[in-house]
Amino acid sequence: MNKRFSQNQFKVVVEHDEDGYFVASVPALPGCSTQAKTMNELRERVRDAIRLSLEVTRINPLYRKRIKWFAYEPAFVGMEVVTI
């Protein structure tokens, strides 16, 4: 198994959508995402989503292959507002 999956920390990208939900995705685990109305609920749900993705990683060779193709580790650069 890939070294990064033996660690307990994952970078999570969190956005606030137009319907008022917080949306979280885990770039190191393609397809691993969830949403919630509050940040506390989102934190719990993203932990559950990560645990489920890691379980699928252990038993599904196709998902492990997908991780190799699509996973990435984001480095936060910042945000900008662009006016056109």
C-alpha cells in the first residue's frame, strides 16, 4: 500500500456552496467527499468518508489503481477575487 495511506492525516478541501452546505473533498482519495450544514457535522462526516475510502482501498484493486491515476496532494496557495 502507498506510504501516504499509513498516516492518519489527510488534506481536506472545504467549500461553502450556494445552498448553504459545507462541502469537503479529500484529493488524496478520489471520490471521497461529503457535505453537511455545519462544520462540526462536516468534520464527522469527512472522517467517516475517509474511513470508508480506506476500507475500499484495502479490498478493491481498481480503486487502488484509480488513486494512483487521480490522487494528488494539494498545496494551499491562497484565494483571489478577480473582477472582469
